[in-house]
Amino acid sequence: MSKELEALSAITDPRERAKRVGVLIDDHQAAIAELSRVRREAMEEMLASGMSQSQIAAFLDMSKGRISQLLSAGVKPERAFLGTGKLTVAIGAKREVNRTDPSDTLSAESFTAYELIAETARSVGLDATNEVVPAPGLVHLNRPNLVVLTNPRLLPFLSQVMEADPHIRYMNDDKGWYLLDLTDGTEYRSPRDHGESADFGYLGRLPRPDGKGNFLYLAGTHAPGTLGAAQYLAENLVDLHRELKVRRFSMIVRYEFEPGNQLKMRSVERVTPVYRHEG
């Protein structure tokens, strides 16, 4: 920090100096928020191990009242499951060619999935923005705090990235796209293909191609499955974080919706184990 202050003093232009101070304040506030989350998570783990608040207070040389305050305030630990800063939610778009003015459009289900993720992010103190990925689906994966929506039919490169998942893949044959559980060989073909009001969705954390981090990936066989994966994430964020933290994982969920209304959920449930990819 002393070096940063020295660098600030060397900036002669007051406008540039004020701008740089603003950047540093934002960076340090973000770091403090993340440190607060880590501390609260550690204290919750200490409680879960059997320590009392009084024992934690004595160990950390704080008052019991301060410990109680820290446990009830600050950044929620499950925020880390989504990211450490503003989320970018990249959504694959479909090219509508049977029009006089071909354009890239988002399904109502995928955009509703984004809104659900953004709402969940706000509940744990994170902002979120969406990014439409036009055909042919060239999404930039090498960036932090990224969530990607829609399946490899719209985002073809994700088929290759999913090869890093040792348990689940999206496959395609003459009957269409489906999810394959490599562990037990089960094929999850969408009930929607047979007129049922249900779809399957993939939810997982995959490695970035540059090897410098991970991103969350939610993808339905059809659009409703993407919404179902987002719904499952929103409903189970606390439990998912408690079990997985920020490790890589994958699972398949089944999303059932009201006949004639794919946006109205009847139920969502996990149909495979939560597969851990590491550790």
C-alpha cells in the first residue's frame, strides 16, 4: 500500500490522481469484502465443528458480541460459489433466418434464467450483467466471474470444453441432442422431444481454456432445461456452496413445467449425483 501511495504522490495531474484513487478504493473495498466473507465462512466452520461463540471469541481475541455481529453481517459465504465480483452472464443466441431481416434472438427461458441468476447474485451482494453471444456462438471464456448459458448447439465450442468433465457430456445423434452420464452410461433424452412438459439441464463448473480459473455452465437440452438449471442453482446455492465451495463439479437436473407455459415451474430435481471433478 505504501508503494501505491508513493505512486499517487507522483501523479501531478489532479484529475488523473483522483481517478487513480477511485480505482484503488474500489479494489481495496472488494478485497476487504472478500476477506470478510472468508472470515465469516471460517467462523461458521468453527461453529459447525462444535466450538461455541465464546470459544471462538477467546481464540480470535474478540468479544462475544463482536463474533455475533460478524456472523450475522457482512458478505454471505455462498457468494463465493458465484464469483468474487460483478458477474457476466453470457447467453447463446439463436439466428432467426426465416425472416426478411435475420437476427440473433434469445429464448424467453434463457433470459429468464439470466434474470434469476442476477437476482440470486444480488441477494449475496454481487451485481450481474448479460452478454448476448450471437451465432456462431464464439463465446470468450477466459475471464473471471463468468456464467455461461445455453447448450453446445448454440455454443459449439462448449462441446470441447465439456471434455474436461469426466462424468457428463452433451452428445448429438440422429435423434438430436442429449446428456450422457459417462459414469453409469445413462442417456438423458429430453422428455420434451416426446411431448412431455419436462426437460433436462446441465449444471457444472468447468475449467477455462487458459487454465487460469473456472466458469459456471448451465445448459438445457432445450431452452426450458437451461431455466431449470438456473432454478436449481438459485434454490440450492447455500447447500451447493457448503458441499463444493468453488471446486469443479457437474450434475443433471430434471425440470418440469406447466403444460403450455415453459416459464412456469412445477418442479426441479437433481437426477444424478453431484460429481466432483477434483479432490
